[in-house]
Amino acid sequence: MTKNNLTTIQKGYLHRRNRWMIVTSLLVILTLILSTTMLLLGNTRYPLEVVLRVLMGEEIRGASFAIGTIRLPRMLSGLLVGIAFGIAGSTFQTMLRNPLASPDIIGVTSGSSVAAVFCILVLELSGSIVSIAAVITGLIVAILIYLLSKGGSFSGGKLILIGIGVQAMLSAVISYLLLRASQYDVPGALRWLSGSLNGMQMSSIPVLFLIVFIFGLVILLLGRHLKILELGEQLAITLGLNANQTRILLVLSSVFLIAFATSVTGPVAFVAFLAGPIAGRLIGNGTSNTLPAGLVGAILVLGADLIGQYAFDTRFPVGIITGILGSPYLLILLIQMNRRGGSS
Amino acid sequence: MKHTRIIAILIGSLLSLVLCILASLIFGARYISLPEVIEALTHPDLDSLNAIVVHERIPRTIFSIIAGASLGVSGVLMQAITRNPIADPSILGVNTGASLFVVSGITFFHINTAGQYIWFALAGATLTAVFVYGVGSMGSGGATPIKLALAGAATSAALSSLVSALVLPRTEVMNAFRFWQVGSVSGATMEGITSVLPFFIVGLIIGILSSPALNALALGDDVATGLGVNTGLVRIAAALAGVLLCGATTALAGPIGFVGLMVPHMMRLLCGPNLSILLPMSAFGGAILLTISDVIGRLLGNGGELEAGVITAFLGAPILIFIAMRAKVRSI
């Protein structure tokens, strides 16, 4: 009897692991397809062969410029930012055990945006200083929200409500900064309200890659601990986990990811919020969904950018498309959450 | 509550309101001194430059008073019906719903008069209110404050991204449409005010008539029923009044947030929880708050202007944070 039970558990484990492997590889394939499509499409369509030759470093008139200078940075930044949003969002959601607790809903992203807009419009800075300021402010806002919600007794619902309030104040500040700016600077800064991949340059890619790689890896390595944290603080401590230390590491890494990505493309609506739950539904329970969430994030950003560029007469920035795709799902999720009864 | 105190508060608010109105006529892209304002007001056919500016500022001043009063009363009603300290037309997503409907109407049905805006806004406000309440009251425990607030905030976020999607491709052509994302009273016209006024009056009267019953409701549904109140009817009437008030306002001003949240709490500190007093006083409070926010927005704008909705959000959001902080985990 015991033996039978054991094999059932083992079978379940193997089954879940297989499903994880299959889903993750499918997501990788889909990401690759979308990335390639982004290189192929544009004002001029190039055959796959030309794209490959350009990527290998060959000089082809016209194609080298269109692909190497315009499409490649756009694709790479979309990919990396998507991964960053996906991983950071799902980490926040898992840690706070509430799908609504993603950084874009509780105001961390707005914090980064305020800093970036301030640097660009008022201090007239650009490049890595903007990103550093965005990261620092994102961290400060995250800490502030946590401290405010800690007074008395902590609960996820309280944190989200306070986050919504902080978010509203920060958006007001952004509006103010945009108004004070000279007309010339505004289009560049308007990106901070919706998120867009327009005008990406190759020079910002290496640092972005490094940040996504390092902090993504940290979160992936802590995945096992994250899974235990999800069971609740008391259980985590009982199981021998240093809950506080792990949580601080995870929050730091997520904020770095989200703030840096935001400083590059602006807040792409709902990607951080959607990636985790979608990935979770695809792979089922019991396995880590950090990596799949990152891939889903990349797929969302790349797919939405393709739709925004080619599906309509006007070109929409990517953030608008993710906003439209995300909002029905947000409502469905809310209805399901309330039905199940777990709301705080 | 002593009568003298109420009268003192009433006189105080009336005085502040008059000061706000004068400020609204004096300050802006062009500063006009008080004597000139009074001269322009007393001689309606004067056509010096300053007099024209003052006359241009009159509609937006009147509208900000009406809109602020509507939002304040609407907030009181919603907090009373749901017995929820953070209920407010903007947090429950009702303003954004109204805004989305108007923008859709402009985009797809080419509506263009204030009268048409109002009907679209009312439809949007009603549907959103029903939807948010429906979602918030699912599951065990009914419509608890936290569930209602989250349902509203999420709905609001979702709807406002739809508004952005409709507005953004047109911003180059119609910069004026930005106020559908953040509310502003700058677009007010006399024609718009006259079409909004009936809704304001009807909403206010229903609100005042239902306030004794709402007072009973504050004691709990069981006690209220025991006192002979038809709880269902009162809720529906008050909700209707609340939606009328905030929907009609949003139709002309776009979604202005946090007035309905902030004003009732401030006024409750001043004049206590009795709705028969609180409701009219919140109308005053809302009018003062929105008018002064509009003036601040014009002063900060430095030539341009900052939408009144931005100022009210900045002033009101800390109140939301404060209420959320103080709330006990069980009750929120």
C-alpha cells in the first residue's frame, strides 16, 4: 500500500516535471519565432537568408542598416524587457501570495517612471544615470509601501491598497513634470506614460542584458526558496528557511529588474501582472514558474509590439496593446479570486 | 451637535467658497486684480481685455462648484450605501467607466453635444457600478471593503487603459482630449452647465431625501429593517443619486479622482456622522476643494495648466493611504 502511494507521488512528480519541460520548450520556440519575425518584417521585408547573413556580420546595402540598427535593438530590448517584467512580476506575486500584488499595480513601476522622467526632463540627463536613478527610486518606493503597510499588522490587501494610493500620487507628479517640460522634450517623455519600443539603440542593450542575466539568475537560483515562501511565513521558518534574508534578496533583485527595464522602455502595461498567472496556468501547480513567466513576458511584449506595428492603420506603442489585452484578463482573474474567497 | 456650531461651520464654508470663487476669477495665465474683477462682474458689457478674461473664467468657476459638489455628495452616498470608508466614485471605477463610454461614443458614434455626453456617461457609470459591486460581492462574506476596493481599482485600471487606447492615436489631432484620462474643468461652457444642472439637482434631492434612511442603515441592515426602513429601496435610490451625480460630472470633466473620498472624511471630522448635515456640507466641501484645485493647477501650470484631477489625486491619495494604514486587518 505504502509502496503504491510512493509510486503515485513519484509519478505525479515526473508528470509535472515533464509538463514543465514541454511547456517551457514550447515557450522558448515561440519566443524565437516572434523574435525572428520582428527582424523579418518592416517597411521592406527581407528573406530569412538575408537576415541571417546580416546577423553573421555581412555588409548588405540597406538591409544592414534596417536590420542591424533599427530592428535588432528593438527586438532585443523587447525580449529582455519582457523577460525582466515577467520574472519580477511573478516573484512579487508569489511572495505576497496575491496576483494583484505585481509591481505595476502597487506603484513600484511608477516610482521608477517618476525618477526617469525627472532626470530626462528637468536635469536633462540620459543614459545609465537615468537607469540608476530609476532603480534607486523604485527601491525607495517599494520599501516605503512595505513600511507603510507594516504598521499595526501586515496584510496583502492593505499593501495593495496603499500601493494604489502611492501610485495615484506618483502619476500626479509625472503629469506635473510633463506639463513643465518644454514642448520639444515631451514626445520623448510621453513614452513614460505608455511604454514603447520606438527608437531603441544598440548601445543600451549590453547593460540591459547584463542586469537581466545577473538578477534573473539570482531569482532562478532562489526559486526553491520562493516556492517555500509561498507556503506562508510560519511554515517557511519551520522548514528551516531564513525567510527575511531570502525575501530581501528576492525583492532587491525584482526591483532591479523592473526598474531597469522601465528606465529603458517605460512602463509596458500589465506585462508584469499577466506573465505570472499565464505561466502558472500553463505549467500547472508544483513547479517553479519563474523561467516560464519570463518567457511569457517576452512573448507578450514581442507579440504586442508586432500587433501594434502591423495590425492597425495607426502604429500603437506596445504598452497600449498589452493594456487592451491585459484588461479583460485582469477582470476575469478578479472574478475567479473572489469566487474562491481568498481575497486578503 | 449644537446648532451654533453647525451655523458657524456653515458660515465658514460659505466664506471659503466665496474666497475660492474670487481666487478662481483672479488667478490664471493672466493675473487680474480684485477691483478689476469686481468691475468686470458689475458691468457685463465691458469689453476691455481683462473683463473678457474674467468673463471667460466664469463658466469654469461655476462648473467647478457644481462638479465638486456632485462628487462630494456622490462620495458620501457611496460610503453610506456600502458602509465602506474608501468607497468613492473614482476608486470604485465609476468615473472611469463613464469616461470610457463617452470616449467610445465620440469615437464610434460621433456624438458631440454635452447632452449626448451625459447619457453615454450615465450608461457607463451605471454599468460599471453594477459590475464592480457584482464582482466585489462574489464569494463568501459578501461585499467586504477590501474586495470592493480591489474590484474597483482593478476595473478602473483596466478601463483607463482602454480609454488611453482610444485617445492616444488621436492625441496629435485633439490635444484637448487628454482630460478624458485625467479630469479637468477647463472645457466647461455655459451650454454644458445648463445640460448638467438638472441631473445635479435631481441627484442632490434624492440624496437629501434618503439621508435619514441612510442614517438608519449605518446601524446595520437588521436594525434598519427593525426601524421600518426598506433597505433595498434606500440602497437603490441612493446609488441612483450617486451615479447620476458622478456620471453627469464625468460627462463634462472627465474622471476627477479622490474628491468623493477626501471630502466626506474631512467633513465628518468637522460636523459628525449625521448624514442630514454631512451630505449638504460635503457639497460645500467638494465645491471648495475642486475650485481651489483648479486654481492651484492654473498657478502651477506656469502658462499652461495642470488638470484639476491631477491636483485632487495628489491631495487625496494620502488620505487613502492613511485610511488603509489605520484599518484593522479584519475590517479591511
